[in-house]
Amino acid sequence: MLLEVVIACVTSALVMLLKGSVAGFSALLGGVIFLLPVGWFSLRVLVRNGRNTPREVVSNMYVGVMGKLGLTAVLFSMVFVLIKPLEPLYLLGAYILLQMTWWYLQLRLDARFLKL
């Protein structure tokens, strides 16, 4: 997740330099909208007592995914309603960039473990 934080900060800084402060702030908000639900999911699922039964692990995964989706929807709604001025293109662009980075890293990690 550290890589995603770095990408979010670098992306918003570059956008701010190239397109202005509103676009840069919008890109930063896109990064935050991505990072908060992922962080919540990670805490919910990965930071647990190691004595969980398989049923509890699967239950935590389902609750984590549903919470992540709900939190993402709430954050997007809050940003679009409360933040003015906003550049939706840069907000969504940063979010999509981070989502694609997350998918890529997951595929690389899965491929590494398949070799074991």
C-alpha cells in the first residue's frame, strides 16, 4: 500500500504543477478515495487474530469487501456534493490509475506465489 500512497502523492503533485491547484487537489482526493477503503479492508481482513476459523476468515473477507464498496460510494458522494470547485476528470483519473496499479500488483503477487 506504500507504493499506492507514493503514486497518489506524485500524481497529484504533477497534476498540480501542470494543470493548477484545483486539478491537483481533485487528483489528491481521487487518491484518498482509493486509499481509505483499501486501508479499511486491509485492517479488517489482514490484521486479525491468527486463531480464526476458516468460516471467520471468509466472513471477514465478505464484510471487508462490502465495507470497502460502501465506503468508496460514500466518499465519492461526499466529494461530489461537498467539494467545490472540483475537476472530476482528474479525480476519476487518479482513482482509476491507483485501481489499475492495485490490480497489477495483485496479479504480480499472485504469479509469484503460483511459482512456489
